[in-house]
Amino acid sequence: MRLRRRSSGPRVTLYSKPGCHLCDDARVVVERVCADLGVGWVEESILEDPELLERYGEEIPVVLVDGRQHTFWRVDEARLRAALGGR
């Protein structure tokens, strides 16, 4: 399930699931950083894909940058900005 997308195509993917308070916190950080830097992002529920659920079920939220895992559980805003080139 894709929840958010920018026209430039997503560089950041947030894997989450409904009712996850850490996912809610991560979403706020990802949304703010990506908006500030003009970077596209997408959020996908791991409940919609059995492979994602098996792989990330115990680690959500998970953030990927350019298709590579950047972090899980907690998103450090400064680290995400640096990874996206917005030091």
C-alpha cells in the first residue's frame, strides 16, 4: 500500500504498519526531512506484502535510502539529512 509519493520519484522508503507508534514517529521525521530537501518518499505497510512482513516484522519502522537499508526502529533526523546530501 503506497501512502505518500512525490512526483520526482521516491528516494526514501518507509516500511511501517498501522498502529505502530515508532512508525508514527519515523513518519514525522521522514516527512519533514524529505519536504525540506525536496526528496520524494513513499510509505508501504509490511502487512500488504508477506515477504516484507517476514523480513522486517520485528524491525519496523525501516527506512531505505535509494533502495538500501538506512535505519530501523528510530530515525535520526541529522543522519537522514546527511544520507540525502542535505548536511
